[in-house]
Amino acid sequence: MTILAGLPLHPLVVHAAVVLLPLAALGVVLIAVFPKLRRHYSTLVVLLSGAALLVMPIASKTGEDLTRYVDHTQAMKDHVAMGESGSVAAVAVLVAACLLWWMERRARRSRGTLGKFIVVMSVLVAIAATAQIVRIGHSGATSAWAKESVAQPHTGWGEEGEFGE
């Protein structure tokens, strides 16, 4: 399992996902609703959305590593099943950000039907992605802290402060 400073890496990495994706989603909403912000910040929102997407597979991989060392409670199984959708949510936010960026750079017309559709769908995608990352995070917290899932590692802490064998 991947360890950083004597701690499993997953709880540390997921904080990046829990911060970056909602922040990117907020950026998408702002540049969708306010065309003046879109002109100045659409590139930044695309980059932020890309960073959120890059963190998701790392969070999934470190989570998979962690599952080998904890009891497989129902809460943990639910979290693992739900966690896979984090990447889908991040892709959706990135696509929305890219469409808004394209709309500003190339189309320059957000008043038409297509522009309005992109704006509305971008806002809906941002809201849905934020809700999903909150659900995933909540299920992870429940898995880690619920009475049924306060699990002792199967192998315990090693002599050198490493988790597991």
C-alpha cells in the first residue's frame, strides 16, 4: 500500500478530489452564468477541471490499495462502488468547461439556442458532479468512522511504521 508520512495515502489524496472537483464545478457555474467571467477565466476553469480529473484515478487506486487492509464492511463496499463515479463526474465537468471555453473563444454567441443549451447543461452538470462527490465523500467518511466499520488493519502497523506487511 502507498504510504506517506506513515499514513495510508488514500485519505490524503481524496481531500484533493473533494476540493478540486467542487471548485471546478463552481468555476463552471460562474463562467456559464456570467459571460464577462467566461472571457477572463474560462481557461483557468478548464485547467482546474483537468486537475480534478487527474486526481480521481489516484484516489481510486489508493482506495483500492487500502481495501486490502481493512475489514470489508457494507459501508466500505458501498463507498468503493460509489467511488468509481467520481471520474465520470470529473469528465462531465471538464467537458462542460471545455464547451464554455469553446463557446467563448470560437462561437462568441451564447445567446442562440445552442449557447443557452450549453449554459443550462453546464450548470446542471456542475450541480450533479458536486452532489456526487459529496455523496462519495460522505460514504467514505461513514465507512471510516461508523461503528460497524471501525476496523483494525488485518496485519497492523509494521515495525518501521509502515501499514500492513
